[in-house]
Amino acid sequence: MNEHHGLAVRGVTRRALRVLQRHPWRGNVRELEAILEQAVIFRSGEWITPKDLDLLSPRSAEVRRSTAHDARRGVAAVKTTLSWLENEVLRIATERREVRRRDVITHCRVSHEVARRELARLVQLRLLRRVGLVRATRYVPLSF
């Protein structure tokens, strides 16, 4: 059993198992392993529940497929709707495999609040994933 916040992982709820079974895994075992590892680390209790699983909704998956297709053509449709700052944040995140709020503030010379808003929007668009809490928070790009 894994220890986290003093609580052992007791297992996965039936609802979470159904969510995992219904997800289109594309035959990638590493993707499943990564989702479960993250759920174990950031879970909210002793049991892994559907809310602990960071799986994309069908709409988000469609956006990712569309973006991947456009990127292969050399023009990402999603990026054309993003601001210069959002594009810059994504570039930094992709190059470094993560970006932190202080990186955005320093590199893009924006305020703390502007950096927070832009990172939150990119998370909402499912272009970045928030990992960690408070000062340890970092944002990682979602792989296509």
C-alpha cells in the first residue's frame, strides 16, 4: 500500500473503475499508469474516486485530436485564438516540460494576477494541467 498524507490507498471505487474502463486508452499502458500514479499522489481520501482521475472529457479529447492534427499540418487552430501571452506560456511549458507562475511573471513581465489568470485559462482549455499545491504548483503541458 502507498502512503500519502498519512493514509494508505485502500483501493479504487467501482465508479472510478467504470470511468477507467470507458476511457479510450488507445492501447497505451503508460497513459493508464501515469493516470493511476497521479491519482495515488493527489487523491482526496483513502479511495481513488472518479474526481481523482485526471481524464479528459470527450470534448477535451476532441480538442486535443484537432490540435494535434493541425500541428501536423503546421498551423494549430487553437493557437490562433490564444493571446500572445498564452502562446508564450505554452512555448515555455513545452520547452521546459513545465511552467510556474513566477516563470510567466519574470519572462513575460506581467503581474502576479495576470499570470494567474492566463495559467487558469490554459488549464480550463485543457492545454495545461495544474500539478501541486500553493508554492509547489507547476503547470505541465498535456501530451497529444
